Amino acid sequence: MPRPLAAPCPSVPVMLTLGLLLGCGCGRKDPASCRAVGARVGLLAAADVKAMAPGQARRDAELAAGPLAEVVTRTCEETRWDAAVRTCLVGASDGTAVATCAQALAPAQRLGGLPAK
């Protein structure tokens, strides 16, 4: 006589769903978000401006650096910068490193300058 089938364990569907969610990375926060990239580039630009000698060039740089974080964030989001480029930019230690990271961007993804006021 065949044995009766056991009732399925109620936790199996829960475990499968949890495994699928964890496996696909759902809910994982991207440490190199476009907002993080914009903040990092803005911080580095502000440090470069601060290191400049007082004068007209510094004042011009301060005006340009003001909206830079917002412009970088928006450009990153709109042109969908690759995760590797974003990670590189978030880890950049200075303007030279930013320029090196930005070389991986397609020409259409690069900043064409700040918007005219």
C-alpha cells in the first residue's frame, strides 16, 4: 500500500521567495548612485576652488562649482552612467581621478558644460 503524501512544509514557499529576492539583489542599495556621484564630484570641485588663490578666477570657479553636484547627478541619471563609472567616480580622490573615470563615458554622456544662466 502506498504511503500517503506528506503535506508540504508551509515555510518552503517563503524560503524560495526569500532566496529569489536575495539572489537577484532586490532591495540592495547601490553605493554608487548618481546622487553619490554628484555629491562626490561637487565636494572635490569645492576643495579645488578652496585651494585657489583669491581673485577673479576663484570667484568664477565658485560660481561654476555651485550647481555642479546637481548637474552631474542629473546627467548621470538621464544618460544612465554605467555602474563601473559611477563606482570609479565615487572613489575618486581628486580632479585628475575624476577625469580618468570620466574617460569611460560615451561622448553623449559627458558633461558639455554648465547650463547658461
